[in-house]
Amino acid sequence: MANSQRYTREIPHRFRLEAQRFSDGYISLPNRYISPETGTKEFENITLSGKGTILSYTIVHTPSDQFKLAKPYAVAIIETEEGARLTSMITDSEFEDVKIGAKVELVFRKIMEEGHSGILNYGYKAIVVK
Amino acid sequence: MRDVAIVGVGLTKFGELWNQGIRDMFAEAALAAMADAGVDKIDSMYVGAMSSGLYSYQEHTASVMADYIGQRGVASARVEAACSSGSQAARTGFFEVASGAADVVLVGGVEKMWDVDDGTFVLATASDQEYEAYAGVTFPGLYAMMAQVYMQKYGLTREELAQVPIKNHRHAVHNPYAQYPFELDMKTYLTAAPVADPFRLMDCSPITDGAAAIIMVPLDQAHKYTDKPVKIKGIGSATGPIALHDHKDLTRLDAVRLSAEKAYKMAGVGPDDIQFAEVHDCFSIAEIIVAEELGFFPYGTAGKAIAAGQATYGGKLVINPSGGLKAKGHPVGATGVAQLIEATLQLQGKAGKRQVENAKIGLTQNMGGSGGTSVVHILEAV
Amino acid sequence: MVGIVGYGSYVPRYRIKISTIADQWGDNAATIEKGLMLQEKTVPGRDEDTITIAVEAAKNAVKRAGINPQDIGAVYIGSESHPYAVKPSGTVLIDALGIGPHVHVADFEFACKAGSEAMFVAYSHVKSGNMPYAMGIGADTSQGAPGDALEYSASAGGSAYIFGSENVIAEVIDTHSFTSDTADFWRREYQMYPRHGGRFTGEPAYFKHVLNATGIILEKSGMKASDFAHAVFHMPNGRFPLKAGKTFGFTDEQMKQGWIVNLMGNTYSGSSITGFSAIMDILKPGERALLISFGSGAGSDAFVFEATENITAVQNKAPKIREMLESNRTYLTYGQYVAYRRKIQFND
């Protein structure tokens, strides 16, 4: 069952890293109505640069079927230089370079395919910058 | 509010139950709980199920279950909070009895996990679907990322981490309902199939079919049903960030601390008053972090304390006498209720060879997702 | 003055050696390497396709152009491996780059010349005064059937060119296209791999169109080989472009910078224009370059460019193609290559 509507509405965040900076400093990707930190509703729209640091990571050996052709692959929690947190798959990098503290840069990649006839899903992945 | 007691329990064997669907398992556990309490009619019921839709293509689970346990006509609702669905259902049932709206409430939990091929996908729906699961992260992967930071920050070794599942498997040996009632040795642990670094298979709770059910009544009526009622002394439930990446400190689970604070306050007890705890060891690291958030051990020390025998018989307290999620099994929607059953049996002195001596007050802690929900119950023998 | 204001390229990091493919099919590796003048070719990563390659190339082009993506009035992607049969590649790209929604977008297909075709149309828009900037892109994850001669060359990569009339880095001096209906190479709907006419792809197809386009543009512009610092001809293999160039007196020295086929393979719609990107990386103010594409079916687009003083300042603003080709390479086994290229049937 194609979820093209669900996919389409996330495009600004996944394709262009459009995020919000609330007046309390919290950065949200995707958008929220209210900051989880202080409850402020004041924010400005920002675009993340795509540069960040790995806070933690794992190598996934047993993925769900959607990602089975990619296994094993690394996934990381990344803090961007603006201070936003996000989770991303790591691509085009050696496992030995995937470490806590490693610098990464987000790139535009295909995330998954909805079977042989469904839509193609794109978004960000991270590459370790050496 | 009225005091509430558990007066009946029922459980299926946990495992790969080829011949039972969700309604069969639920009915087996619910009817056993009703028989244990000596009731054939209930006022109301709650069903904890994380994903009967994706696992069994069955929603409207609450009505199905009422029909199949011979209780057409009663009020029935499903409660969902991922892996904490069962204890969240129990909390809901508790307040219905406490409020005086009903006298006999059945709370059950069920999950039929072995009917689908891609259970990893189903479990990942308990994370942030669009911003975690979309990135390819799995549930073991989320807890593995907590473990990576914890191990680096506190110098916890794989061999120390191993002591969580090794202990829980040792406890499960004496649990007739457990899925894997056998001992786990270090070599098997260290060489098991990799799942999500640093986790291998033996860091992870299994895929399990099973159901559990309890009967709750007002405490002042409890002796009509049993000689050994168990009082629900405290309840606490709290939420945390849905996405693991939004946890400021990846070695903490704020929802667990907050839910424990609420439950301790309501019960008027503290961590030192607890003789045993059933906690959510979905992955090895989870038991360590949870034990710290519950106040049993200072931050950064639970791993080494568990490895030193402080969480088993003869230690500070017994954690997961049932074998925990790891060895008893983890049919997600049933787990919270099954934890309450273990606590009830311990406080009734009915836990057989795994009986914790002089058990007066026990605690259960049930987690949803990677800390998006935590539910704590404190139970007391009366 | 109308010309290129920004350019960018991208090739995946994965490679397979020609000898690896030859060994798989029992061909003599040395004979193939010498005959086709190829060493290795690029292979798209498992998460890469024409769209992601085009996006990376276009981002590099925008970086060099230093313009607001919102000012781009048209985006055309030429490819013979658009990921969808129906649904544009270009729409994904504009949303990824923040171009539009007030933008004209189309996907082009004309075998290996769809990229230069996209450039041709983008250039025409700006020249007509229709819009301040337009982008033409050629990108492919080329298909070649297992065991077919095409498998040695079919590779992945692409380049993007933004045309404008301000801060031009390479002016378009002249263009010409030469086209006829020639069935030298084709792929029918629902087919995984293209078919080709073997040696019919040579003289009656590649050479006929490339030589005519080149000859006519030189005549129109009143130039000869020695008026150019560099020239690049579509590279289905290593041999054809050099032979075509020599017909007009272009020397190895003039053709070597753009001749990247030995390291990249044939990126189909991205082939000649990515070779041209290598030329742009080193072109000096006042120098001229010739770009000759070829697409089966068949046609050839010819462009004469002349670099302006602005070129030097933008060359280092994005990665250069020869650096991409010569660094950070990950070599695949044939088995990995087959899995990466999805040449085996998977269950849904």
C-alpha cells in the first residue's frame, strides 16, 4: 500500500533539512506546535547545514525487510552544528570510521523502495568526513 | 479513592504457540485469572496489546476478547502504549476500581508475535516512525546506541553486560511459564549472532507469543476472592521523548525516573523498601539503566553491581526473579501484566523455587519504546 | 553574454575493474582493456540512482554559481535511467535543492545525449531572455546486460550546468545539432537492458553524427582544432572519441583532460558532459573548449565555449571530477556488483 501522501508531507524536512529553532533554543526536526522544553510557541524557521557529530551509533545486522538489502549498515544519532538532534543511516563510509565524536555530513539518498511498483523514498543519510 | 487489590492471576506458557491465536491465548489467561479469583462475571475489562493490527490483522481487540471470554455486555477497551501496553491497561483498570465505577475489573495483555515474518518492522513502529524507523534503526539498534554511550562513559565491559541476561536466565530456570528456562553461559553470550553492535542475540529479549491477565477488586472486598490479596500500593506513569535522539543524556531514561517518583510518593516508600523488582530488560542495557533510574543503584554503577550479584538472591534486591523479558519471554502487550503476576505470586509466597524470602513490597517497571513511556507499580502483601 | 555560470559533477565511490567483469565471463581481460581502452567503471551505491546523482551534481553547480536556487527558472534532467517510468526525476531534484515551485521541469531521454540536450534547452531559455537562469543535467546509472559488451562500460555519474547571462564563466560561442533516425541502440519499454546493433553503432551511427556535428560547428564558428585548448567527444569506450577527434586534427594533449572514460566508464547521458566538467575544472580565462555529445537513435550536439575571467574563482568552490574519480574508491566483486545493480531478481 503506497503511502505517497505520508511521504510527501515530510519532504521539506527530509529533502532540505528545514527545521524550527524555538525561542528557548530547542531545535525541532520535524516541526512541532510547541517546544517540548519550555512550552514556548515562538520559533523561527531554519535550514540545517547538514554538518554534525556522531553522539552514538550502532551497526544493524538484523534490519526490517525494508532495509534488508543494505545490511549490515550503521545508524547514528547525530547532533548538527546548530544543535539539532537526528537519527540517520550512515552510507559510503567504513565501519571503522563510524565512532562517537566522528564528524559527518548529510547527503541526499534513496532510503527505500515500496516494493517493485510503489514509490521511491528519498531523504538524508550521513557520510563520515575524514 | 478506594484501595485496590489483585485477587486473581492467569498466564499462558510463553513461547512459540503455533496452535493459539490472540483470542485463544487471551481467553486461556483471562479464564485462569477469573478461576483463580473465583469469579464468573466481571464488571469491566481492559486489554493491553501493542499491535494486534500488524501482528494479527485484528483491531477492535477489546470486543473480540470480551466475546471470547464469555463476557458480552461488559465495558471493554484496549490500551496501547507499545511494550508498556499491559501495565498501562492495569493502571487504567486500577483507577476504575479506585474510583468506585466498577468492583471487578479484568486486566489482560496479549501479543501474538510469531504469526508475522517481519516482526522487526512491527516493533520499530514503537519508535518515531518518520524520523527513526525511516532511517533504518531497529529496536535493538536504539538500545544498542544507549549501550554504546553507557559503556564508553562508565567503562562497562561486554562481560559485565553479560551478567544481566546470565542472571535472568538463571532465574527463569525455576519459572514454568518461561520461554527459555535454561542457563546461559558466557561463551554462548559472547559468540551469539550479532544483532546491533554491541548487542548480540543474547542481549535481546525474544519474540514471544503469550497472554496474561489479573483480576482487580477493591481491597476491602478482596477477602471474598482470595486469602492472599496483594495491594496495589503505588502507581506511576510518565512519558519521555518519543525519539531516542531527543534524550539529552543517552544513558538516562527520564520517564522511568519520573514514573518511579510518582509511584514511590503514592506508596509512601522508597527504593530501599523494595525486596524485588520485575523490570523491563528488553535489552541487557535496559535493566542497568532502569535499575539506576529506579534508585536501586547510583548512576553508572548498576552494571557492576548486577555483575557483583547485587540483583539476585542474597543481594541488595532481586531483579527479575521471573527471568525477566530476556528469559521468560516478551509478548509485548502481555509483559506488563505478566510482571504484575510475578510480583503477586512473590508477595503471595507462591513463587516456588524462585521465591524471594520475606517479600513484602515489590515493584514492577514496564517500558514503552526507547523511554517514550514508563509505568511503575508498587505492590504490597496484605 | 550567455553561458555557463555554474557547473558540478558527481560520481559514486564504488568501482568495478574491467578485469573483474572479463574474468566473470571468460573474456581475456588484457584484450578487453586494450580494445576498449578502459580500466574500471563507476557503480552506483545501493542507495543511489539517477535522481540522487543529479541532486549531488546540481548542488555542486549551485555552489559554484553562488546564486539563489529560487532564481532558476527551468530544470531539465537527461537520462536513460530515470528511476520512474512515469513521474519526473526533476521534481525530486527541485524540492531537494529548494528550487521552485515557480520553475519549468522536464525529464529528457535521448540515449547518451539527453544531458547535452538538457543543456541545449536550458541555454536557449536564457538566450531568449525567458528567464535569468536555467539548469541542464545529465545523469545515469547506465544499464548493460550481463555478459554483453556494454557491461564493460555502462557506469554511473552525472553533471549539471547552470546557464545565465550574468557572471558567466564560460560563454556559449556556438551550438549545432545533427540528428537522423538511426536504430543503432535502443531499449523497449519494460526491458531491463538496452539492445544494440553491434558494429552498426560505429561508423553509421557514432561517427556519422559526431563527425558531422563537429565539422559543421567548426565551419559555422570559423574555427579549427588549434583554436581550442580542450575538446571532449562522447565516450562509449576509450577508442571512439580519440578517433573522432583526430579526424579534425585534435591532439592527445587537447583531448586528455576530458577523456575520463578509462576511470569512469560510459555514464551515458553523463558521459561527454562529465568529461567537459573535467575540462571546466582547469580551463583558463580566454581558452576555448569543444563539447561533442552523441546519443544513439541518433544525434549529436555540439557546443563551443570560451572561458571568461570569472572561471578561476569558481573552480575550487566544489569538488573537481578528476579528484572524485581518483580518490575514495571502493572496489566491488562481481557478486557485489550484481547485487548493487539489482541484476538478480529479488522478492518484493
